[in-house]
Amino acid sequence: MENNATNAHEFSVSQISGAIKNIIEDEFGYVRVRGEVGRLSRPNSGHLYFDLKDEKASISAVAWKGVASKWRFQPEQGLEVIVTGRITTFAGQSKYQIIVESVEPAGIGALMALLEERRKKLLEEGLFDEGHKKPLPYLPKNIGVITSPSGAVIRDILHRLSDRFPTNVIIWPVRVQGESCASEVTTAINGFNALDENSKITKPDLIIVARGGGSVEDLWGFNEEEVVRAVFESKIPIISAIGHETDTTLIDYVADIRAPTPTAAAEIAVPVRAELVVFVEDLGSRVKSSAFRLLVNQKERLRAISFGLPKRNDLLSFSRQRLDLAIERLNGALRQTKQQKSLALAQIAPRLSLSAIKQRNEDLGKTLNILSTRMLPAINRLIFDRKKSVLSFAKLLNTLSYNSILERGFALVSDKKGKLISKAINIKKGDLLNIQFADGKINAIAKSDKSPSIKQKKTLETKDDGQTNLF
């Protein structure tokens, strides 16, 4: 009997896979699925892969990079979520999966659990430590405000700043809720910090991050890690003013100061100008009073001291008398000196006539000629006599020099310090001796007392002075 299987139509693997894919996609289309996130991975491609499971089953889920990057809420393992997407199949592994378009936490409890887990993680990293918090400037010249440009928050801040201490405010507009909230706030914080003196916008001395109250979902952008880390890394002090006093977000823990409301943030940022004016005026009046009292005291003290000083006329009278006497003596001395000089001039006047001076010059010229003719022979004789004396002394010096004695076979012995040794009794066994001959030096070691022997090494060393020594 012929097998019925041979009459069945043959399908390729791709045909079967495509048919199953069409049936599943046509049957389900877009669905909302609730479950717990399990086995989550984020490869370098940027796509997001995770399992969605309950107590009985599990389904694979994938979110493409362009979609997942726009999510305000990012799923984490163990969190219960609701995803929206379309069911399809993956032919490469013969399995079905859900292509996720959006994801949201399954209720407020899931969000709070995620928030607490994230808070503990950042706390362990030290982002909330008080030691990292920066002091606020007492009177900032420029304040940067990161908030929505429309709404009551920015109006309340500007109004409160104007009432307390008008200052320059730079507004960086951002969305304060929604998917792009976290990235825009992070960009604003980093942007303020990146400003420098060459920027067209003045770099603020203080930053206020603010928004009004709302639900946990509305404020979730300020719980994202990228915002918290941007606040932590900011070089500019930051005041967080998110929601009402009962609302708490993660940037409240990392900010340098947390304000209960946006209006309170403005109050914290600047002092009251009127109070400062009163305070400064009070200080000015106290300075004036102190200065006046000081001047009065010094004036009284000066008056008391002046009573003990002698009168001005008494101080100058003695000096004036001495000056008068000196003037009289000076006039007499000048007259006497004038008479003496006039008499001396009269005595030498005949010798100052032109003929006498001319005759004197002629006599001196003749004398100079005579002396010049005698000077050269006298110098030559003097040089000859000095040269003869030098040669005689050189010969005598050479005769008396110890080098000539060394040439006759004698030697000069000294110790290691260069002190001359003239007697053998001064030498001890083991002493290092320097012996100089006419043509060089050698080192020797005393073998016994009073009987030195020379111990020579076989090597020769030539010093910089050209002498050759034996060692």
C-alpha cells in the first residue's frame, strides 16, 4: 500500500516560518502585556533585550535602539512593567517575541521600589555624602535657572528674587516632565558648567533646578541617574527645588541645598537687600562714631602731651643766637682771608708775566733734553745688571734645590698625608709611604719598624701631571 505522506505538499523551512509569522502578527497585532522583567541585556548595538514573565510562562521582548533611547522610564530586572508592542516571530531561533514600543511601570508600587533601589545604589557610591556638597555664594551676581520657561515656577522665582535682591537671571528652558526631561536637564547643567569667560552668556555663580508639584510619574525625570550624576559633577553649586515640600526626588539628595519650594529656592539664593542696606548703614554709623571718639581721644591726648613740651620760641632762641655769632665770625674770617690772598698774589705777580713764563719753559725744555739723552744708557745698564743678578740667583737656586740632590741618587720619603719623614724611627709597620725619585714617585708599605721595604705592584698608572708611579 502506498504511503499517504508522499502525497502531502512539501514546504521549505522559510515558507513554514513565514506562514507562522503572518498568522501570529495577523491574530494579535498590537498588545499590552503585563509581567516581570527578567534576564535583561544591553549589547553595544544599543538594542534592549529582556524576558517578560509571570509565574507560569515567559516571552522574549526586544526594543530597538531608536525606540528605547526615547523612553522616560527604563525597565530594570525584577521590576513589574506593562509593555505595549506587536507580537512577531524570530525565524533564526524558531521562537516568537514581542517588539516593544513603550514600557511603563505596573503601578506606583513598582516605581517606588525602583526609586528605593536606585537611591541605595547611588548612596553606596557616595553621591549623597555631605563632604561633596559645595557652599553657596553669599551674594551671587548671576543665577542660572533650569526650568520650564512657561508656568508659575519661573514667575515665582523671578518675583521673589526681585523683591529680595534684584540680580541677573539666566534661564535655560527645559521640559520638566516627559521622556526628554532627564536628558534636557542634564544638558542644561553641563551647559552652564561649560561656559567660560569667552562665552557670550555669562557663567552663573549658582544654579536653581526647579519645577512645580506633581505625581511620582511626573517627577520621574529628576530621579534618573544621568541627572543625579550631572548634579554631583557640577562645579557650580546647585539648589534643587522640585515639587512641593512633601515631594522628594533623587537630585534632592545630591544637590548642595534642597529647597522645599521654588520660591524658597529664591529666598535661599540671595539675601534681603533692604536688610543688607540697614546692616551696612548701621555698620557705617558705628564706624563714624568710633572714628569720632578716636579723634576726640587723640586730640585730648595730644593737648595733654603738648603742655609738657617747651615753647617754640624757647627752642629756637638759642639756635638763633649761635647763628648770629657764626655770621659775625664768618664775615671777619672772609675779610682776613681776602687780605692774605691779595698779599700773596702781589708777591708772585712778577713771576706770572708772559716773558718770565716763556723763559721758564725754555729752561725746562733744555733740562728735559739733557735728561732724555742720559736716560736710555742708564736704563740699558740697569737692565743688564738686573739680568745678571737673576741668572746668578737662578744658578744658586738650582744648586740648593732638592731636585739636584735627587739626581745624585737620593730619595724623598713622606707619609700618606705628604709630611716628610727624615728618620726611620718615625716609621711603623704597615705605614703607607710615598717615595719620590728624580724621575717619579712610588708607593711603599713599611714591612717592619725601622726597616721599611718596598712592596710594588706590577701595574703602572700615568697621572694627569705626566708622572709615572709604581703601585
